[in-house]
Amino acid sequence: MFRIVRTLAANSFLLEHDKIYRFSPKILSLGYAGIQRTNLIEASLKEMYALRDEVNETIFVGTLAQSQVVILEQLPSFQHVKFTIEIGHRVPIHASAPGKAILAFLPQGEQRDLLDHIAFTRFTDRTIPGMKTMLQEIESIHEKGYALDLGEEVTELFCVASAIFDYREYPIASLWLSGPEFRLSKIDLDQVGRVVREHALRVSRQFGYDPSLSKYAAFKVAR
């Protein structure tokens, strides 16, 4: 037991004073992050079901983890041909709709720091190749309030995502759908984007977000 305590203290998970150990802010923050993720899933499920019923594609919710988005929950489509993936799987921030949806609305300093460390790895011939194109994409996402991925990470897989905000207008997560190109290429993805945006805003309101106070016009005009 003492060895475990010493290991936790050495890694800053415990603080020691006069031979008395207590939890450090580091370990408490891990617990808080876990609670946040649990609350995020609970807050999102109703809108995930509603969105799946509306579009009949697989629905996901995920949150930022360094330069990737980690999948927290999914609801598979009822279609015979559908896309599903394991909970906990991570997708690159620069080559995925959920990643770009979060990246676009990060505070400028945090956004720039992430952009400076992205390698812009090419997964397909549609992957965003570099900083200039990404900045143009971010501007487009600001205007629309949602992000598209038209085969940027996985060939023939389309995704549509919108950020979930907290009361500070900080993008704490993404809500998105994924489906095959042969099906999604036949519909109006801008209309789908507005639908995803609306469901994401409903989740955001549960975290104290008020679209009427947003600095982005796309969210002010939402219902």
C-alpha cells in the first residue's frame, strides 16, 4: 500500500504534508473530467435519438482529446449499410467533421496552438492539406455553424457535425452523423447540417448556452 501511495505522490496525484496525504488538483481534475463526460452523454442521448430518427444515419457524440476527438457514445443507423465504430476510438481533428466543428470555435490562442502542432497528415486525396485551407474551412464553419467531412479521413464516408457549447460558448464536444457517400451524396448536406446544428444547440442549452448571445450569426438565427 505504501508503495502505491509513494507512486501516486511521485506522479503528483497526491500531496504530502507532515506525513498526511491528500488528493491533488491533478487527480481531482481527472475525476471532474469523468463526471463531465458522463453528464455529456446523458445530456446528449435524447437529441441523439431524435437526430437518428430524423436522418436515419449513425449518430455520435465525442469530445476533444489533444489533437483528436474521442468517441463517447454512438447510436447505429437502422440502415442495412451503415457505419459504426468502437466507443473510445479517436479521429483526427483536421480530417473529421467533429474535429473541425470543435476546432473552429476554440478560443483563438488555444486554436492557434493546436493548428501549429497539426501535421496535416493526408488520409485521402480529400484531406485538408495545410494551414491556409484549414483557416478557410474554419471561416466557413463560423458562417454555417456546422462542419462537413466528405471523405477526408475515410474514403466514401461522409460526416456532418456541429459543436456542443457550454455557458461560456466553449466547444466542449461535437454531435455528428456518419454515413456512406453513395447515400449522403444524394441529399442536401447543408440542410442536414442545419438539422445537426439545431440538435447540438438543444444539448448546448443544457449546459447554460444561450444562442441569442452568441458572437456567431449562425447560432443566433437557430430556432
